[in-house]
Amino acid sequence: MNTFVLLVLVSVIGVWALFAALALFLRQICMTLEDIGGPSTRFYHPQNFLAKIRLGVRAIEKETAALGPAVTRLNGGLTAVRDGLKAIDRNLAGVIDGASKQKGV
């Protein structure tokens, strides 16, 4: 047998082994995804767990959509409160400083 023919046969066997391993691993991945996703009933009564999770997440997104503008308004109000408290802090610091200077008189 020629060396070239032998190399071709080994290459063909290697390619077939690679495709067989790929097919086996893809099948295992599909089985794992079916375990996670639930039974795949495509034409009647869908019971896919991932689809149910997607619908639940979508419902939460719809229900909480109004929170965005409200939080923006709340942030504006809290920023004003923070600025007011900083002004009060400066005023109290001045009062304490003035009181401590009078203490020695």
C-alpha cells in the first residue's frame, strides 16, 4: 500500500471520527436543553418552561415600565433635599462655631 493512500485513509477516518464526536456532543447538548426547557410540543399545548419564563419576564417588564419616569422625578426631588440638607449643615456649622467662640467670653 502506498504511503499517500495510507495518509488519505487515516485522514478520512479522522474526519469521520470528528463528525461522529460532534454529532454525539450536539445530541447531548440538545437533550440537556430539552431538560431545561421542558417538553418540546410544537403544535399543540406548548409547555416549554423557557417560554413561560420569557412570558413572566415580559409581564414584569410591562408592570414596572412606569417606574422609570417616577424614579427620575424622585431623583430630582432627592437631589433638592440633599442640597437643602447641605445648606442646613453649613448653617449649623456656623452656629456651632459662633457658639464655641461665645463660650470663652
